[in-house]
Amino acid sequence: DQQVKQNSPSLSVQEGRISILNCDYTNSMFDYFLWYKKYPAEGPTFLISISSIKDKNEDGRFTVFLNKSAKHLSLHIVPSQPGDSAVYFCAASASFGQNFVFGPGTRLSVLP
Amino acid sequence: DAGVIQSPRHEVTEMGQEVTLRCKPISGHDYLFWYRQTMMRGLELLIYFNNNVPIDDSGMPEDRFSAKMPNASFSTLKIQPSEPRDSAVYFCASSPGIPNQPQHFGDGTRLSIL
């Protein structure tokens, strides 16, 4: 019973174009969301977060959008660069103290 | 600043052997988490500690798994006896507090049980 879903196991994008990674969740108590990036043989590294009081958060080339009514969030990378090629994990938590629940990840390949 | 440090990076052993994975969290972080990553189940939380006290171990798969945190700078995850299905990458992470604070991950231990 996955509470956080990333339905696309992989995504390929041309360098310079936009990458859009999607994440859906089922638990309406989740109110804080993060995206992590993971390179091979390394641990996940924090990328960007969003609280449920917002619907958008931007940090450089990375923007996360949250649609609470649809229980959906997305990560936009513009423009995509070959160094962005990695596995991206979506994670969610509820503010009453639960830990983060991670999605299964989406492997992004940015082609030169 | 040093990040989360895990050892060993790789471990290969025969089934039935005891395996001990080690983790040093970031200094000052009150929370420590152990995760397991497999192709089938993705990244799953095994156990986490707050101020060295285990808070939630519901993710520990079986009694063969145990975790300790004897002090604020060290934790171990032990598997005894190990089985081939325990083969996975095990990650340790720490954070200053939850909720709403990102966790910082180590680079993981790749465990292979033959």
C-alpha cells in the first residue's frame, strides 16, 4: 500500500528542455514534501521542499508545484542539464511527527 | 562539515554470518534513521532514533535485525543470522529534528549475502 507514488520509473529528456517529474500521494495528512536526487553509489541528497501552505517553491532551475486537491506534486527542471541525470525521489511527511515516506523514484536521463 | 559516515561501503558475506553496519551521524543532529533500498521495495524505513532512543522500529523486517545507538555519535544495524534476501543497500540518515527538516544521508553500505 504505497502512500507516495511515482508512476514513471524513468524519463528521458533532451538537454536544454524541461524535465517534469510527477508524484502522487494518498495520505491527506501529509503536509510537507521534499525531492531528493540520488547519483549511483551515493546517498540521496536533498533538492527542494514545499509546505502545504504553498503551491509553488522555486530554487534556481528547480521548481516544485503542489496541488493539494489532487494530491499531486511535480518537480520541474528548466533547463535540463546532463548533470541532472539521476534518480529523483519524492518524500512526504505529516507535521504531527511521522517520518518521511519515500516514493519509489524516477530515473531521469538528460541526453546531450 | 563531515556528512553522515557509514561503514563499510561494501560487505560480502555468506548466509548465516552476522553482519554489522555502522553509522556516524552529523554532529548535533538529534534524529538518526536506518533505511534499506531494494529494487522491489524502493527506499523503506527500518527504524529511527531520537536522542539515542528508538522511536519507531515497525519497519524492522524480522527479529534477525537489531539496531542500537549507544551514544549521539554512533549507531549500528546488526543482522544475525544473515540471509540472501537481506542483500540490499542500507542507508543511514540524520536530521536536526522532525517534522519539516530534510534528512541527510550517508553513501550507504552495499550488502551482499551469498
